Amino acid sequence: MEDRFGHHISYLRVSITDRCNERCRYCMPQEEQEWLPRDDVLSYEEILRVIRVGVGMGISKVRITGGEPLTRRNVIWFFEELGKIEGINDIGISTNATLLAKPANEGESLTVADCLVRAGVRTANISLDTLDRETYAHNAGRDYYDLAIAGIDAAKKAGFEAVKINAVLMRGQNEHELWDLVEFARERELLLRFIELMPVSSKEMLTDANFLPTAEAKKILEYRLGALKPLPEFKTNGPASYFEVPDSGGQKIGFIGAMTNFHFCDTCNKLRLTCDGKLRPCLGSHLEFDMRDVLRDPEMTDDDVAKFFLNVVDRKPEQHEFRDNYEPGRKMIAIGG
Ligand code: SAM
Ligand code: SF4
């Protein structure tokens, strides 16, 4: 699938729930978040159908996200079914890691992370913005730091092909810890990426007081680590720019600068499916199209679902609107990051 601007679409990011066991300030409003009624959420069978059709249309990479995907019931079964779909060459999960170290079933020695690897999940993208327990609890709204670290260790042990850490940059929260995060990632052989804060929760989150641009984060790191060497050839299927840390045995770190990188959207290859069945051509646009109606109409065939994909790809904007005084609509937790 190719859009009007030459973006080749091969990546589907699928949210399976808008619920979460954490309450990150940048992802959801701090006042009461209304969860979607259960009937509005696509069943696993409906989601698998969309993915199957998508794969027939050229989707080769699928990442499961949320909310927190591991809070949804029977999620291991879902991943096992996903792993059976032919034609996907990369299955990933985005998670806060707090449930990865848990036994998959009571009294069993396999962890949730082990079961995901067995089901064919290759990469785990884990959110970790800080190594300070108090800052973690402040940002995530839950005192789950130890669970997250245990989850990261369980992910490493389970043998994912890659475990990546996503750290959202927040001035006044973690700018004094950037070196520590780099060291943490080096010690555990994790691929660390620093992400600029985007206006996807409430507009107030994205103030000058909170926002830390990737260029500044890079400068802070270089102050102690020395010049980071650009790695323009190193890519991981997304918009991150990678650099090598000097005298580190080849450690790579990435920067994802949606707000300040004007070429951010040039290589976009992604569509998003929300858990209530909206197909979104771009994270930073309010455009979304209701696929659930098609999926739940007995008259509609897989060909109709395929046509729906093509129509949405055709509406994909050239670039996101975050820099245009963007007012968040649907929150990140209900889109799927
Ligand atoms: N619960 C999982 C997790 O935390 O990784 C998956 C869903 S979460 C919405 C996916 C990613 O979105 C996380 O890495 C999180 O840091 C990122 N994210 C959420 N809100 C963000 C924001 N306002 N700006 C940048 N990244 C954000
Ligand atoms: Fe939950 Fe992930 Fe959003 Fe945090 S970033 S509230 S862990 S969905």
C-alpha cells in the first residue's frame, strides 16, 4: 500500500485495550479517564481478522500496544494466534513491563515474557523514563518501579531478539538522569531511545517547562560522554535517529523527535488500529475511520475490509499536525503509542 505522498505502508500498530495499570501524566488526563464500554472494544477474533487482511495488503510488521496490552484477559492466547498468521515477519509489543515477570499461570515457572517469546514476539518496547523510584511513581501514578525493572530483566531472560527502552524526555523530571539511563541500558544490553513529549494527553503537558527537545538531550549527554557518532544507516523500522556512544563498546542510542525533526514523517510506514476499531492514518492528526462497522456487518467481506485499508491509506496526511497548535483529541492511552 502506498499513499499519495509515497509512504509505503507495511506496519500496523494495534491497540488491544484502552485500559492500563498505570496513569502516566503524559499519556492520559489526570482527572478521571473514562474507559470504553467493553462492547465497543474489538474482540480478539475481530482484531486478528483485521491483521490477516492487512497482511494480505502488505503489512509485514505488527506491534501490539494499548493502554497496557498485558492487562487484557487471555492476552497470551491472542499472541499465540497472532504468531500463527503467515506473512508477518516482525511481531512486537509495547509495554510498561510491570506484568512481564509474572508467572503466566498460577504455580507455573514460565513468565509472561517467556510465553510472548514462545508465541513469536520478537521485540519488546518498554517504557522507562527514570531510574528514580519517586519520579517513577510521580510520573506513572503508581509505585511500580520494582515491577518494571523486574519485567525488563524477565524480558532479557526470556530472549526477545531486541528489548528497547523508550524514555520520554521531560524537563525537570529526567534531564539529570539521561547519563544514568544510558548506563543502565549499556549494562543490560538494551536499545535506549529518548522520545520527545508529544501533545497527546492534555495540552498543558507540552509546556516549555516540561518539554525537552532531543537536540538538548543530546547536548546534555555529550557533555559527559563526548561526541555521539551519527549512525545514518542504522534503522529499526521507525523514525528514530541513532548514534553510537563513544568508548562504550559500540552502544547505540536513539532519539525520536516528533516535534523538532522536520523530516520526521518522511519515512512513515505506519497505520494504527485503536481498540474500538478506528483505523488511524497518523498519530498526530484527528483523522480516524470506523472499521468496526465494517467488521460487524455480516454482509461485509474481507475484500471490503481490504478496500477500507486502501481508502484510509489514501487519506494519510503528508505529515503530522503537532506543530500547528494541535489540540489533543483522543488521548494516547486510547490511541496506542
Ligand atoms: N503501556 C505501554 C507502554 O507504556 O509502553 C504501551 C502504550 S504507551 C501509550 C506507548 C508509548 O507511548 C510509551 O513508550 C509511552 O512512553 C509513549 N507515550 C505516551 N504518551 C506520550 C507523549 N505524550 N509523548 C511521547 N510519548 C508518549
Ligand atoms: Fe499506561 Fe503506557 Fe500510557 Fe503509561 S504510557 S499510562 S503505562 S498506556
